Amino acid sequence: MATYQISISEEQLHGLFDGDRGLANLLEAVLNQVLEAQATEQLKAEPYQRTVERTGYRNGSRRRSLVTRVGSITFEVPQFREGKLDTDLFERYQRSEP
């Protein structure tokens, strides 16, 4: 199991108590950071970092929505030039939480 360092802004924390979208916005921010960390782990390099161990290159990201019990969440899924991101956050064609 990998360890991820997640940062949450003060605005996001205050947003938890500011309406219905608060928890969904926080969850969206955290899961997008997890996706970026998984991409870095899979490629063995940070964005723009040159290393000998690097296994591929990033090629932007695509938006993907998922309906959960806290609301609709939009992911920024990193794309690679060759291959795809292997993540366990969602299945390939999954559109809603099981």
C-alpha cells in the first residue's frame, strides 16, 4: 500500500459547512491528488522530471465524472503517451458508485 501526501486548502475545509457540495468538492480534490500520485508512481517520475527510471511520458488529462452518494465528482485523469493509468479508484466504464 502506497502512502500519499494530500494537501487541503483552508477554503475547502470551510466549504464543508457551506452547502450541499462541500463534501463532494473535498472528495474531488483529494481523489484528484491521489490520481496524480498514482500517475507519478506508475511513471516513476514527477511531471517534467528527467530520470533514468522513467517508464513513460504524460500527455495531459481527461475529465471523467462519477456519481457518488455525496454528489457528482469530476476527475482529472492523467493520460500517458503510451499505455494507460492503472488505478483502483474506479473501473474502466464505471459511471456511478457501486
